[in-house]
Amino acid sequence: SWYMGAQGADFLIDPSYTGAVHITGQLIGHAKTTPVFSGSNSSSSTIVIPSGSAQPYWRFWDGEMSFAQSGCYVLTLGSDGENDEVTIYVHSGGPPPG
């Protein structure tokens, strides 16, 4: 579960994968409603994690995600012609304390 207000988010890339990863998202049924990503290598509605060399360390994106509307969103993680999708539910309002 997620909440509409900005919250910290991390995306981790396994060290065995060296290609770039593009992350986008949209509200199911409303393609024009997208999450807002804030952080390095992001342009509001897209995150690009650049390619890297094989190494023993995970690559990552560390920033914030926020949403203008509650509902089910699909985040698409694209890499070298393959896409994986993650569905998250966004609740209205901010997260509860604690």
C-alpha cells in the first residue's frame, strides 16, 4: 500500500543485470494520471537508472514518489525489450503516523 503524499522510495537493480532500467507508471483506467518521481535520474513521470558494469554492488534509485489521485497504479520497469509490472494501491491522504 502507498499514500498520495510524497514518500521515500528505493528501486534496487541486481548486480548481474548491467543494462539501463526505465520506470514509469499510470493509474489503471486513466493513462494520463501518472506518479510523480523526485530524485536523481528522474523527470517527474519517468526514472532512468543508467546502465552499469558488472560489479558486486547493487545499483539503485533513491527518491520520492507521490500521486495526485488514489487508486490502483501499475509501475512498469523496462529493460532491454522486457517489461515487468508492479501493481500498487494508493490510499487517499497521507500515511498514518508511526
